[in-house]
Amino acid sequence: MPSPTAAAPIRSAAPVRLAVQDDIATLTLDRPDKLNALDYATIDRLMAHLDAIEVDDAVRVVILTGAGDRAFSAGGDIREFSGSVARGPNAAVRDFVRRGQAMTARIEGFPKPVIVAVNGLAFGGGCEITEAAPLAIASDRALFAKPEILLGMPPTFGGTQRLARLAGRKKALALLLTGTRFTADQALALGLVNAVVPHDTLMPAARELAGLIARQSPLAVAAILAAVTRGLNMSIADGLLAESEQFARLVPSRDLAEGLAAWRERREPVFEGR
Ligand code: COA
């Protein structure tokens, strides 16, 4: 039976749009008048879309970008989370911090690759999403910052953890402690994005990368994502164990048999995700 996404490419309205085409889901943060700030409704909607995408066999790769010509996202919605802060530590942590951390953890650990296409400002939570995603491509107009310090607070969506692991402690701390803005090329040098491309070619570049992954076995893709991302937080011995466990799970799969047969028969493999 065809997936519902195949027949209905556009399935939702603001604050996050979902479109599916050729095995690729594109999620668009859609509050351009607020620079795609991450209010609670946006985060909840993004999470709901990811839940649906996870079980949708028609989707093999996810691209996440922002609507409008200015921003990917200017971060947590300051007006909204100020209300949670005013209600005290428990409400602030429950409503704001846990929600944002759950979002970035979900993107980081998602079994299908999430490619962030950074189309403009990526401040605060927008930068933290980029840090959490397994892959990212930036427009040459993208601008990044960790501006929470300017609000008198530390980052709360994983921003004190992932950038230091990605770029190194001192490079991350210089950005975290000053709120200094940094360019797409600087983000590339930090290892925060995979590539910087001319603004007009951002989505084609993201789709090209997505297409290269979408033709692979989704089982092997998920195994590599899990082994690399979880392995980074383990000792090498535990990471090697995780790697061998991921491989063992694939041994009975049709995709592995197909990949090996296609190599022997000198033809392109056709992977089914089974
Ligand atoms: N939360 C809520 N609303 C935000 C927002 C945020 N993080 N970032 C931007 N907006 C809103 C603005 O309030 C404004 O809406 P309004 O006209 O209804 O007030 C709209 O988006 C446009 O932003 P504006 O500030 O007018 O644009 P600018 O070009 O003057 O400045 C920024 C751009 C990014 C420098 C500025 O918006 C900013 O500092 N945003 C906050 C960034 C931040 O600290 N993020 C981390 C939060 S933890």
C-alpha cells in the first residue's frame, strides 16, 4: 500500500511545514515574521512530524530548513520562555529546557539522517539544532551565534555540550562566553557544517546530499548513524561493541544479501529496507 506521504506531498500548515518528495522529507520552520523562533508549538509540531516520519517507509532522509529569506531560526522564543522563567525553576526546566533538549536529542539520535539546510540566521536554538544534526549545509549568507550569554543565561538545548565536543572546549567557550557572531565559513572551520554553498544553491545541494543517502540501504544508514553518534559518547571498546552489534543485526537482512549479490553480479543494488 502506498504511503500517505507519497500521495500528499504537503501535509501540514504553520508553524512547521512538511513536504515529501522522492524519499526525502523537507521540514520547514515556518514563522518567518519571528525569524522562525522556536516557540513551544513549533517544537511540539516538529517532534510530531519526526514521529510520523520515523515510521513512514516512504521517507529515507530529512532536510530541515527555515522559511523566509532571513533566518533558519533565531532560537528559543524569548517572549514565551520568559513566562516559564517567571513561574520559577521547575516550570522553566519542564516547559522550556526539557522540551528543547528533547528536540535536539531527537534530531541527533533520529534513525534517518537529518540534514540541516542553514538558510540564514542560526542563533541560539537554531545553532543548537545544527550542532545536534548529523549533517548540515550552510548558505553563504548564514550567520551563527550563541547569544544566550547576552540574555544572562547559558544555552539550554544542548548548546553547552555539543559544540565543545564538535569544535573543542576553548573554541566553543570563546563563542559561548561572548555571544560573538560567526560566519558560515567559520562554522565550516569549526566542523559545525559539512559545506558552505551559494545561497541560491542551498536546497539543491541539500537535496543532492539527501539523494546520495536515500539510495543506500536504510538499515545500513540507521546502523551507521547509531554506531557513530552513540559511539562518540562511549569508550572506543564500547563503541566497537556497538559497531559489531549493529552489523550483527544486519546479517539476516535482505538488504545485506542484496548488496553482496549486486556486487558479485556487477549491477546496482536495490535496497528495500528489510
Ligand atoms: N524569540 C522571540 N521572538 C524573536 C526572536 C526570539 N528568539 N528573535 C526574533 N524574534 C522576533 C522579534 O521580536 C521580531 O518580532 P516583532 O516585530 O513582533 O517584535 C521579529 O522576530 C524580527 O526580529 P527583530 O529583532 O526585529 O530583527 P532584527 O534584524 O532587528 O534582529 C536578531 C535580529 C536575531 C539580532 C534579534 O531578533 C535577536 O537578537 N533575536 C534573539 C536571538 C537570541 O538571543 N536567541 C537565543 C534565545 S535563547
